[in-house]
Amino acid sequence: MTRVDTAERLVTADPERTFAALVDPDALAEWLPPDGMTGRIEHFDLRPGGSYRMVLTYTDAAGAPGKSSATEDVSEARFLEITPGVRVVQEIDFVSDDPAYAEPMIMTWQVDPAATGSLVTIRAEQVPAPISPEDHLTGMTASLVNLARYLER
């Protein structure tokens, strides 16, 4: 059975503005990297079948080696579904020599209207075994905190 990790957060922005932050490469590079990392988007083609490549760089790689190199995690994502204002489904390939990362992970970002803004849910399926559930939840939660901070400025 494949592992599924989820995290959610209420943000005080309307669903349209929240969704826009999920599909804007500059916004993604700012809010998606978890604590202790910076991000950059190398290319971005927003359409079903389109893709993007993101490089996450550790600010301090001591004790936290990256999947792609000692200091970086590189992922290549393909958009499987884009439902404007609601959902983004993507298949994530981790660039790594480690065979434990060979299978793609499916990541769904969902935006639902809430009384005070939007409920954002991240669902990760087929999570590679080397990513511990605790670390993944911490990282996804940090990304959602960053998203809320990004939207609330």
C-alpha cells in the first residue's frame, strides 16, 4: 500500500486569490520551500500536460543532505489536472540517483471556500519511503504557513 500524507490550513484570502498563488511561478518559489530552504523555478508551463522544474536549496545542509545533491532537492512536476480556482494535481519526479525516489509522487493542492477565506489542503500520494511521515508533515505544514503569510501581506 502506498503512503498518503495530508496537511491543511485555513488562509484569510478568498479562493480565487489563493488559487492564483498555487499557479504563479514567482509565488511558488516564495511559499512552497519549507523552513531552511530557498526555491527557484527553472521553467514553468501551466497547462494539463505542462510541467515545471523546481530547485530547493538548503540554507544549511549540515545534517540534511538533499535528494539531488548535498545541498539541493530538485523536482520535475507534470500537471495532470488544473481545475481553475479549485485544484491542481501534479506528478512529481525527484531528481535523484537513489532508486527509492524512482517512482513519482502525486501531489494535489485543493482550495475550498471557507467562511473566513479558503481551506487549502495538500495531499501527497505514493510518498517515497525515505521521506519520513513526520518530516513530510512538518514540511507541508511549513509550506502552508508560508502560503498564508504570502497571502496575508
